[in-house]
Amino acid sequence: MTRAKQKIVTIIGLTVSLIGVRMRLYARDIAWPTTYSFSGPRENTVWAIQERAYQDVGLVLFVFGLVVLLVALIRWLWEPPTSSGSNRNIAD
């Protein structure tokens, strides 16, 4: 994998994981309306179900982003070092 591809994959992994974290943290703000108050048990409402769904999707996105980052890191560590100043073969 080239350096440019590694950078792109790393940026994608970071972005997806940050979106997942934000979605998980702000699930209540996303799901619940701001102008309506509910005085009953909140776990039986449609908004509570949506909040839980947003939390679950956020967790999945976070884990997917971490996996992408881990794959990029492993590929980077296994890549042989390149010498930038020499174009010779080692066998020559």
C-alpha cells in the first residue's frame, strides 16, 4: 500500500470513528425533540427506541473506524522500509 493510500485510509478510519463517537454521545439530542416534554416512562417511547438505535449505530461506526485504523497500522508496520536515495537493486 502506498503512502498516499495509507494516509487516505487513516483519515477515513479516524473520520468514521469520530462520527461514531459523536453519534453515540449525542444520541439523545438527535432522537428527542426539543419542543416536546414527556412525563411518562421514557423507555416506552419512540424517541427512546430511536436513541438506543443511534447509540448502537454509533458504536458500530466507532468499532469499524478502529478496525480500519488497525488494518492501516498493521499494513504500515509490515511494509518493508524503502530507501529514498537509491534506485539500485540489493542483488547488484
